[in-house]
Amino acid sequence: MNSVFYLTITSSAKFIGAGLATIGVVGAGAGIGIVFAGLVLAVSRNPNREAKLVQLTLLGFALAEAMGLLAIMMAFLILYS
């Protein structure tokens, strides 16, 4: 099964799969935007709780960013395996 056609189809499928796996980065970007928009709204409503709100926002940012990094990692696994 090492024909040129098989190798071409396999490499094409890897490129398509890696491209589709990076769609998760869009969700991470949207999640980060929502998290920081929530911070701005919450601080404008209650400035006294800013320190606690920033802590929770950084936690939300880290979790959203981790999902984006996992999506990129899956794309690289598909592409280079």
C-alpha cells in the first residue's frame, strides 16, 4: 500500500484534519473575549470587588487558553503522526 495515490490521499487527509482541528482556536478566542468583557462589566458595576474579579478572570482566561492550546496540539498530532 505504498502507492503514490495512497500517499497522496493520506497526506491530504492529514492536512484537512489538521485544519479542522484548529477550529477550536476560534472558540478559545471567543471565550477569552467573553471573559474579559465580563470583567469590564463587573468592575463597572462593583469597583470594590476588583481584586477578586481579576483573580477569577485570570482563571477563566487560563482555562479558555488551555482549550485553544489543546486544539493546536491535536492539529500537530494529526499532522505529524
